[in-house]
Amino acid sequence: ALLTGILLGNDNGLPPDLSDDFRLTGMTHIIAISGFNIAILVAILVRLAEPFLSPRGAVVFALTGISLYTVLVGADASVVRAALMGSIYLVTTRWLGRPNFAFASLFLAGWVMTALRPFTLWDVGFQLSFSATLSLMLYADPLTQWARRGLQRWLTREWVEKVMGVLSEAVILTIAAQILTLPLMIGYFGQLSLISLLANALILPVQPAVMIWGGLATLVGLVVPAIGQLLAWVAWLFLGYTIWMVRLFAAVPGAAVPLTISTAGVVGIYGAIAALTWLGKQPVETRGQIWTAVRQNITQRLAVGATGVTAVLIFSWGMTQPDGQLHIVFMNVGQGDATFIQTPSGRQILVDGGLYPSILNDQLGRQMPFWAKQIDMLVATHADADHVSGLVGVFDRYRVNQLITNGESFGESPIYDEVLTAAQAQTTEIRPVLAGEVIEFG
């Protein structure tokens, strides 16, 4: 099942607990088709074709193989992005003999994909794939040079090269890729893996062997199953090691912590990263001039005040993060009922809303931080006013992802009609449920 996920991007066969362990350890990227897979595929196809075909014939052979592989694995956005960049590399470098400018390849691939299908821009796989690739382009070389300079202070040149050979792919490239993907991963998945760097360092080095031996076992096994079985035993060693390490790291207490960031928070983090990146790209003299100008124009009182406000906001944000426990609050809304539920991962559910919107919003404000403007699930148990009247105000202040009803529709009561109308205006999913139905909710 793991080999199917790595080669074909289909992880449906993985046991749910193992899938959770991959998420906890930040290793889900190895079971998602990406540029890593396409790069290895390009190298294999070109190597196979060169003894028999001309250089341009080898390019055509590799392009055909990439196209077929992209269709075979389902042509998800991340796969298409990687396939386009691999094809651009083959055409520019091996066909035209021109140097390949990676930034142009990335943005051309993104432009083509979004021109053909604009909604690709909102595909999570595309966002993560694009940001990881851009992150590698921006930060891999600077981080490598910084690490090399640091090691040169303590080690001989020979040892520096040996250490860098270990650090470059397993540690430095992992850090580089995560700079721009981490805010998205926290925003979408609501957790931060504290063990991912160490897990990547020990698991990534065997993945080329998994792909090569697993791919050989698959292809040869189609022709001669007995030989394919022998090759599969070799692949099994690396697959078994991968699973064992993932489970080992996932069992570490506190391997991942629940963490929620609003959309505005994600944008703010990217703004800070952009500013720091721009500053880091400036010459040393320019950075010195900027620092001098800052010190001249920012008073000590302003610096202390800004630091204090920032510290309070960060402390408030930290205190409202999920603590891994289930919280249920029966809110005092006067007449009627209103129950607020926060799951261990930070998802928020509101069941009914009492009679008065102002009271409900006051109670919600006591349970949710002031920047939280989203409720994942709203449940209206029935249409009585003392259960749903307060819900009308919720749609004014919060984005509601899903409204659960007992199947009652327009016409039950005027106030219930207002709730349904507010949900439709916000394009909230309205989901009537049936007896016996189970909703999985993290």
C-alpha cells in the first residue's frame, strides 16, 4: 500500500492509523506525487533512451513517458505542475541547448495551469507543491552556503564536504522547503509537527531506493513475476524501514501540537517572510544602512511599546490554541439551549443558539478568541424559536462552513426561514441528516 502511494500517489490502501502517523511526523509529502518523482522519472527515461535514440529522440521518449505517467497517477494539480516543469527542462536544456531558469519554469507552469483551469489556484495540493518548489529555489542555496561557512570554522575542508553530503538533502533541503509550506500546512491541517525535521533527515535518504527498486519490481513483475518478486523483497527492506521509522517518531510524546491560524494570520506570516527574504537578499552595506535608519527613526519608547503589544497578542494567541482535549460548554443563553464544542484538534461546533442573538454572541465571544471568525459546524436541532433565534446573528459575525438540520426546510417558522436564508446567502453547506448517520469530525 505504501509503495502504491509513493509510485502512484494513491494512499487509499494505507491503514488509517498509519496515515495519521505520516501526518503527525510531517512525512505525507513522500506519498504525494511531486517534482521528486518526476525528476527521478526523467532521469530514468533519458538514461534508457540515450543508447538507442538521438538526443532529441530521447527527449521525445521522456516527454511521452512523463505524459503517460501523469495520466496514470490521476493528473492532480501537484503532479501536473511537476510534469510541466520537467517537460520545460527537457525542451529547453536537452532540445534547445539553453540554460533552464527555474523561476521562469515554475511560474510558466503555474500560469498555464491556472489559465486552463482557474480554480486550480485554490487546490491545496497545487498551493503546497508550488510553495515548496518556490521555497527550495529561494532558500536552498543560501542555507547551504550558510551551513558550509559555519562548518568551515570548525572542520577541515574534507570533513566539511562529508558533513554537507549528509546535511544537504536530508536536513537543509527539508528546512528550505518548509519555510513557505509551513504556514499553509498549519492553516489547513491545524497542527505543527515538532518531529518532522528529524524524521525527514532519517527517512528521506532511503526514498530514491524505494522508488527505484519498487518501480523495477512493478515493471519487471508485469513480465516475469518471479523476478519481480525478488526485486520486491529488496524494495520491502526500504519500505519496512520507512514505516517503522514513521511509527517510531509518531509515538514520541508531543510529536505534533494542535495549532490554528486564521487566514489573516497566514497572510501576515507570509508578509513577514517576504520582508525578511527581501532584507536577506540585500548587500551587507544596504542592510547596514537600513538598520541605521531604523535606529534613528524608532524611539526607545515606541520599540518597547510595540514589543509589549506583540508579546501580549502572541501570549493571547498561544493561550487560545487547542490543548488536545475535548471541551464542551453549555452556555447560559437564558431561554433555550446553546452548546459549544471544541474538538482536540481545535474544530468548533455550535449546537443551537437560544432565543437572543446578542446573548449568544456574547457567550461565543467568551469561548472563542477575538480573531476567530469561523465556525466549522452549526447544528440546528429543530425549528423552535428558543433554539434557533440566536443563530441568525451567528451568520453576521462568523463564517459557517456547514449547517446540520433535521430535514426541516422553509415554512416551519419565520425565524427558521431566516436562518436558512442567512446560510444560503453565505453559501454554507446545508446538510439534512438521517437517524443512524455518523459524521467524522476530527
